[in-house]
Amino acid sequence: MTIPFDPTLAAFRFGVGLGPSAPGPASVQAMIASLSGPDLAAERYPIAGMEETDPSMAEFRFAAAARRAARGTPEVEELRKKEGEFRQAMNVTRRNDHLRTIARAVTTDDGLRERLTLFWADHFAVRAKTFAFRSMIAPYVTDAIRPHVVGRFSDMVVAATLHPAMLHYLDQWVSVGPNSTVGQKRGFGLNENLARELLELHLFGADGPFTQRDVTELAELLTGVTYDFRQGFAYRTDRAEPGAEVVMGRRYSAEADLQTVKSALVDLATRPEVADHIASKLVVHFVSDLPDPTLVASLAGVFRETGGDLLAVTQAMVSHPAAWIVHRSKVRRPDLFVMASLRALGVDGDDILNMRPADYRDWMVRPLQVMGQPYQAPSGPDGWPEDAESWITPQGLAGRINWAMGAPRVMVDPLPDPRDFVQTALGPEAPAEVTFAASSAETRSEGIGLVLTSPAFQRI
Amino acid sequence: MDRRAFLTRSLALGCSLAASPLVTPVALAQGPWDARLVVIVLRGGLDGLDVIRPIGDPDLARLRPRLMETAGLGLNDAWALHPGLSGLRPLWDAGQFGALHATSSPYRGPRSHFDAQDVLEAGTFPAGESRSGWLNRMLGIVPGMTAETAYSVGYEQMKILSGTNPYLQWSPRSELDLSPQSRRLLDLILHDDPIFRDAALRAVDIADTLFTEATSDAEDAGADGEMGMMMAPAPTRGHAGVAAFAAQRLRAETRIASFSLHGWDTHSRQDIQLNGALENLAETILTLRDGLGPVWDRTAVLCMTEFGRTAHENGTLGTDHGTGGAMLFAGGALRGGQVLGRWPGLAEADLFDRRDLMPTSDVRAAAGRVMQDLFGLSRGDIEDTIFPGLDMTDAPRLAV
């Protein structure tokens, strides 16, 4: 069976969409060639990892601590001002990182890499629970997710699980072995949050072959892993639960050290049962909420054979005929909808970076919230919903319509002719009613807005 | 209507906007009952011991020496109200605001917000047992429900209402200001995709109702002269805006509304944090009452939280995640002016895990009983479908 390759479908389903100078990939081989090459988008619009992010979390925490310590003294006003400057600088960093993420997607020739990054960042979803971590979520993706989307799954598991953003979000930093030195001295105990989500969400799925006992054992195994805002990741032997742990029938070394934790994570991440969960999630995300079992089985097989080589798994997906079913049942998530719209409009990457803060607030931050996807704030560690019904609600659709009618004129001057824009955005087979609507609208803005609102644009 | 017929009609009628469903408001069925239920999810873990203070319990001062420094409003010999809720004191006196104490959801896990909220909103145990929320399952029991019957207000995903039965979500900050021509063309491009078409129909309808009400309110204000000038406009922002919008829908076809309030996770400086959050809650409830007008008498407002907080105050003038707590309730359909529930005491041996207020009731039973009394739902439906496995034998009666 040959693959019925279609550049438009490729750009919609496996990319960020079409644009004036982006007619869609030429072939599956071309998609995989880009993905196998250097990460050009990240080189063009770099986003620092956590250790390089400026201001650092330590600078901010020290400033906040200094202000608290000076309470009631004449210096407190000066220190409060200083802390405020750090807060502002962190907000600027967060905004710039967001805009760079958008600029990458809008200008890239390697759209699949952007989509994979969105997918895997959602698979290992984190959320900032304190102000200090708000500017560390994009750096988390830089550190733990993006380098591994075409690498090994087990490497991503280790990097994401041990990242301070994850350690904080899922409470690992407060988990202490009850029989460790610290646990005995201060009466601290286990927190199973990370262990549970690791098994349930990141590795095996809710129906996976593990029990509450495995969760507790894994939580004990993870003790010692914590973070310190001065030095970032840390391993503390005095917090580690003594003794060996047995997780899902395998006994891990009694040595309380980081290497034990890492090798246990790699061992868990390469178990054969992981393959089914990951394969199914990939197909649900990219192809259909009702995944074709043969497609899932094929991906799972490649995952097992290659020990979780994600380039090979991705290649298996885009090479499989079942991934190219013509019916588009998925809809673009709000973040992807915004990126794809700006891409279709041919917005210049530098114009995105130079967006005025007020425009960023009015046309990015708030609309994403109305559309149901507040930036970097999924409601739980299970990430964003996949089904179209969760997004295309009255409020969610109203948010998309308002954005489609209003944002383009802020971002592009002059706006393209809607009659041309239909072809640019939807490809050569644009539906007749959308073509008609684009040419019948009273203004350019409305014409553009109607094209972006059409299911033909939103469905992938 | 199939696509061909739709297009033909559009062309035949030209720009006749009346023909377009996106221009003509949809007629909505009446809800199946007259009573209203508002469930406010207090996310973060409300400290029931600080809000409804058991001043008659000899151990309270020992457990919370610093938090008790700010005086509460004495309700009777046993209870005092946190000063942040002083705005609700008149409702208490009128028998329209009260509390169920020493209650909790069945969640007894490691005190995680995520899991505890999951149990509270799913209404099932353990966490992750059900993907639907209990209010949504309730919608499935009664025939004649429409999407308009239940509203999730605000941007947040409310698990309590999510599920297969239709409900609507809207935030008062959403707007939809489209030219008639755009509406007609939107109708054309969305028509063949049912999810898009139905969502757009609803969105346009909600936006139009809001617009119509705003216009007629303004006209009323003009006609009433000074009276109208003195009336404060309904709030549109923040928690009060959410409450005003919910009240507006509840005065029409809607029977159930749910939304969240935040700010309850008071690990430190609880004296300041909780006060602000409670003032917001009081304003929310008063906005609901004002907006509901005569319907307030048929309304039950339940304020539920995922867990209570530790009985001991901690070293940073706060409290940590606990177990038992309080459910606050308000509305003319409920018997306020009282603190319900069996008090377990605060002596160390009486605490759950020797640290938290011991729950003596399942908060789901109280909610179930309210639905039984207000909506006439059968106990069997509540125990089997809405809250599977719940035993309502000792459920307190809140309804008037």
C-alpha cells in the first residue's frame, strides 16, 4: 500500500500549517530529513535553559529573602523596589520566550519538530506553582523536552523527571524517606505525587500494570532527589530512604545515589508496556481520537524494537498509510491555531519578537485564556485535552472568532487580499463556501477572520 | 438541513438575515424544576476551622494561638465567624447562610490538591475513578435537560460539570461582536461541521442575550430617572462579574451553575490571605443574591473545598493541607443561621492522623440531600449514579 502523500495534509496534520512561502513538505522523506538535521529554528530563536535563564531563580529568591529580612528597617523600600525589578525582568523573560516559541513555529521549515515539541511538553506537562517558576517553564522545555524529541524516550524521561520544574510541580522536592536521616530527625515523609504520575501518565497509562505498592516503592526510590533554588537540581543522601526497592517486580539497587535513580528510570522507561501507551498517545494527538489499532501496533512495535528511539517511532508514524486518512477529525489547539494563523499570514519572525507588550497581552495572553488554553497553565499533569469537543465550545469558539477577526490587522500591515489568503491558508482544495465567504466579506479583516475561523483551517 | 438546501436558501434570500440561525436566537426549553443550585468550588483547601471557628472547643486556642488573635464575629456560644465574612452576617441572621462542619469528601490520600479536587468534583472515590463530574451525571438522570440547564462560568475547566451530558461554559469577559454580514457568512462556513455550528449558535445566542439585557437595563435606568442613576451596574470583572453573570443566567432557563474561587491554600500569613479570599467569597454570594432577586428564595449555594487544613497552625502563621473542614452554604432555599454536623472535638486523640479535624460526615451526602429535597431526585439515583457507593442515611437536611 503506497502512502497517498498530500503536502497540504502534511502541513496541517504533522506541521504548523501553510504560509505564503511555505507550501507544505515535499514528501515524507523531506519531513524526516529536516527532523534528522540540526534544529535550525532553535538556533534562530534561542530559548535559554534554566541555568542560563536571566534573571536566575536564585537572584530573585535572594532578593525576596533580603526584603523579608529587612522588614521594619529603613532599607526595606529599596529592597522592595529591587525585588520588583527582578519580578518585572522575569516577566519580560517569560514573554520573550513565549514570543520566540511562536516565531519558531511561524517561520520554520521543520514544522514536525515544533509539533513534536508541543506534544512531548504536554506529555510531561508541568505548571508553575510559584512566581519564581513561571519563567522556568520554557527553559524546562529547552532543557528536558526539545533535545530528545528525536532522541531516546528514556533520556527524555530522565531529563523531565529530574528537572527542577517537574520536581517542584509534582512535589518531589518535599518528599523525604521516612527512615532517612532527615526523615528521622524531622519527622518528614514520602510524597508520592511524582511517582504516581510517572507511572500513570508518563509511562504506562492509567490502566498500566502497576499497583499502589509500586507507586510507594518508586516514591521511596526517588527520595534524595530534590532541588535547591541556589544550585538547581540536587541529590541528598540524607533524605534518601535506605534499602532496596521493588517496582513492578524488579529490584533496584540499595545504593542511595543518583545513579541508582537514573538507571531505574531508564529501566522503567524501556519496559515493553510503555510502548503501547506512547504509541496510542502519539496517534491520538496527531491522527485521531479513535486511533487505528494497526497504526498504534505498528508504532508500538518500532518503539519496542528500537528501545524507544523517537525518531524511528515518528518516522514509522508518518510513513504509515493509516496516518494519512483524508478525514480530519482533530482540531488545532489554541496555541497551534494562533501559530498557524500567523504563519498563514506570513508574519515576520522579528515582528513577533518585537510585539508591543500591550498587544502581547491583548492578542496573545488573554485570547489564549478565552480559547481555553491559558499559557503554560494546564489544569493538571495530564496536560491539555485532545478531543475537538473540549476546545470548540461556545466560549472557546467565540475566542477563536474574535481573535481571527481582530488579531491579524494588529500583526500584519497591509492585510492580504482574502481571496488570495484562502489559497495560502487552505491550499489548492479550499472548500467552495470558504472561498465564497472570503470574497463576500465586507472588510479585509472579516474576510481573513472567516478563513481562519473555518473548520477547513482549524481541523487537522 | 443538508448543505445544498442551506446554500439554496441563503442565495434565494440574499442578505435576509432573519433566515440565518446565527442571527435568530434559539428558543430554549425551560429547565425541569424551579429551584436553583450553585456549586462554588473553593480551590486550594479552605481552612474550615478558621472560617467557622469552634470557640466553644477548649483546644482551639492551644492549637492556634496566633491565628486566633484576630477576633471573630460571635455567632453563638459555640461558633464565631471569621471577620472576612462579616458581609454575610446579615444573611446568617436572616437564616440564609450557614455551615456544615467537620465534613469532607471521601478523599484520604496524601493531601494532594489534584487528587482531592478530582474526588470532590468527580464525586467518586478513589481519585481518577470517574472521568465525569457529579453535576454532569445528575443532568443525565432527569429528562428534559438542555445545555442551557447547566452553566460552568469562567475560563476554568470545571470537572464537576464535565461529562457526556450537555452544559454550557461562558465567561462574562467573552464577547462576540460581529457584523450581520459576518454572521451570515460564518453560518455558511460552519454549517457543515456540527461541533463548530452548534458552538457558534450557542455563542451568538449567549452574546445576544447579554447585549439585550444590557440594553434593556440601560433603558430601564433611563426611564426610572434618579432611581436608575443610583443603581450600580452589574459587575463584569473578576469573581463578582462571574457571580453577576451566573445570576443572570439563573434568572432565565439555567438551573445549575458552577464556578471556582481561588486563594484558599494558606500555608503562610493566613491572617492576610484568608481574609482577602473570604471578602471575595462574601461579595460573590451577595452579588448572586442581588442578581437573583426573587429567585434567591428558591436558590441553594454550596461552597465546597477539596480538603480542610491542619488543626495546628504552622510556623509561618498558616496551616497545611488537612482533611476535615467546613462546607458553607447560602440561599433562600436553605436553612441557614446554624452550624450543622457532629463535632468530633479537637483533643489530639480526636484528630484524624493526630493532625487534622476528623470528618464526621461525607460532604457528598449533604449535597445529595439538597438535590433530593430541591429537585425531587430519588435517593436511589443519588446513591447509584450521582455519588456511586454513597450512603445517605445520616445526611443532614439543609433545605427549608
